[in-house]
Amino acid sequence: MALRSCRILVSAPQRRSSSALASVSAHNNDEQNVKPYSSIPQPTKLPIFGHTLLYSALGPYDISKYLDALKDMHQKLGPIFRQQLQGGAQGEVVHLSHPEDIKKVLAAGGMTPLVPPIQEGSRLYRLMKGYAVGLGNMNGKEWQVMRKASQQQLLKPGHVMRFLPSVEDATQSLIDEMRTRRDKEGVVENIYTLIARWYLEITGLIVCEKRLGALNGSVRDQEEAYECVRANIEIFKLNSKLKVASPLFRVFPISTWRQLVRFEDTLHERRTSQGAVAGCARNGRRE
């Protein structure tokens, strides 16, 4: 829009005011001051590997503390810097830390933003198995179509409100379980796992409109829920490792990839054995 204004002003030289001339001059200066993409700072990288080695035993960072690594690079390189992970298999990622820069990027995203997949390993697994990759792993027009369809279900207050009684019931089960487990000091051990089981129960209620028994079901239901939770935790950890792995894992299945496939298989098998898929089918819905 600013560039269009500049052109309009230039096309009417006989009626330029001092403020208009100042605006044209400012825009021209902005264009002259634009730096090339190559000027964006980055850590030292190697051919093929990119910045992957920074997170290896030879580098200064640990992928399990990724935010600490980004903070350190921000201090050393400034508010804008770039990284090339997986040897550039996903392109380069430019990191911004200044609120105004972030605001400008988000405003210019348009209807079809392009963002790196949330969990690249899981996306590749789903493609390999023929499963839907999920909204978080989509980009471009495909993302826009799915986002538009899903928002009708996710963002309408009336539609969301009808799930509240079931969610409240499951949440009460969580509270009861926490009261049973807390010690004399009010501490609940393994609370993260417990909350993850609650989340699994909520997912079953919203997606398939049925309780999965993750909190107060049978012994078998709770054991399978625990396996789902454990598999999900490991999947997140393994995806973070693949984030900085050599892109060759796509061709030569390294140990991390094989472990991810095993836990993904476990997660999908447990979902099926708990009857979630059958429940969705009976209700005329798809997972």
C-alpha cells in the first residue's frame, strides 16, 4: 500500500506538497536501505549438514533445551537470525524476536501462510502409512481449505457449548483422582501423566462423543491410556531429535526414526483397541 501511494504521488508532479515530497523521499530511502537476504546473520554452518551439528555432541546446544539455544543465538546474532536444520530439507527458518517484526510477518501472512511442520517425523510417518497428516502439518491452499472447514466446528460457541457437560464430568473425574493421589503436603506425583490421561479422555468425548476410560475406566482401559500417553511423550522427544538429524534418515532409517515408527504404531493401535475408531464410525464421524 505504501508503494502504491508513492507511485500515485510521483504521477502528479504539479501538485506535490512538501509532505508528499517527504513521503516519496522516505519510501525511496527505505528501498535503498533494504538489505539482501544473505545479510541475515546465522551461526557457522557446514555443507550438507547445515546447522545440525550445533545440536550434536560436537556442538554447544542440546535439542531438548531448544529455547535456551534460541536465546543464546539471539544474544550473539541479534533479533533476526536464520537456521538451516536437517541439512536444509525443510529450507531455512528465520527467527524473529522483536514484537514489531513479528507483527509485520503475521500481518503479511495472507490466507495461505507457509510454516514448517510441527512434527516433521510424524508427518512423514502418516504419509508412509496413508493417514491424514493433520492440520498442523499442512500448508498453502490445502491448509486453507481444511482450516475453513474445521473452524465451523471449532469456533462456533453454540457448537462448542454442547460439549461442556461431558468435559465438566471428565474434569470432575480428574479432580477426584488428584484428591485421591495427593500426599500430606498436597503434592500429586506424576501429575503430568494424570493430566495427559484427562486430555485423552477429553479428546474421546469431543471427537467420538464417548468416554475412553482413561481416568476411571477398567484396569485395561487405564493401562492402554497410560501406553498412549507414554507413546505420545516419546513421539515428541523423538521428533525433536529428528529435527536436527541428517536428512539421510529419510532414506536410511536411523535408530531415532525406527523408534518413532514403533511408538507411532503403538499409539494408533491403542486408539483402535480402545474402540475410538469404532465409536466415531457409529456416530457418523471421522477421527
